[in-house]
Amino acid sequence: MAVLEAVSLVLAGLLAGAELIVRWGVQPALRNLDDRAHIAARVALVRSLRVVVPILMLPTVVAAVAVLIADATPFRWAGVALLLAFLLFAFLGTVPINMKVSDWRADAPPTDWRATVVRWERIDVFRSSAAILAFVCFAFAATT
């Protein structure tokens, strides 16, 4: 159980760290770029992160559920619930937007690209917060 819990905690920490950096590091930096550079960078990020994040997200959820089954505690329940919220915000919110963004061209963006970015960022506040709070719950569960 200790190894499974450690693996789950590491995965949740990596996911939370990635979400923290994208939300509070990358997104503000993109806003400072001119339109063409912003769009090109956003498209490049979507294309790379749509591979990296699912590779991390799915094992994180599986490991968290396995730990919950082995030893259900309130913090683990909360953490798994937050991971499920993360998945819902991702698959119902940011993923559909990312699928559109991956086809944008920096030299001919859609007319509503700024509104799309604002919508993505609003959803991402909840998505990234859910991942970060899930990690915090799992960390508390590991120490109690």
C-alpha cells in the first residue's frame, strides 16, 4: 500500500505542478505576446500538451482510485472527487476548445479567437484548481 500511495502522490503532484505552471506561468506570459506570436505559441502548446497531459492524467486517476479502494479516508474521497471534477472540466470544457485551437493559423486566426481564449482561461481556473486541490488532499491523506 505504501508504494501505491507514493506513486499516486507523485503522479498527483506532477499533474498539479503542470497545471499550476500552465495556469499561473504560461497563460499570463501568452497575454504579453503580440497576437501572431500568442496564437503560434498557444497552438504549439496545445499540440504538445494534448499528448503529455493525458499520459499523466489517466494514471493519476487510476492510482488515486486504487489507493481510495485500499484505504478510503475523507481526504482521499475529496481528492478523487476533485480529480473527477478536473476530468469533467477538461473533457467538457478545455479539450473541445483545444481541438479547435490546434487548427488555428497565426497568420489567419478566427475572428473570435480572443473570446475563445478568455472562455478557455475561465474554465481552466476551475480545472487547474481542482488538480491542485486534489494533490493537497492526497498529501494530507498521506500524512494522517
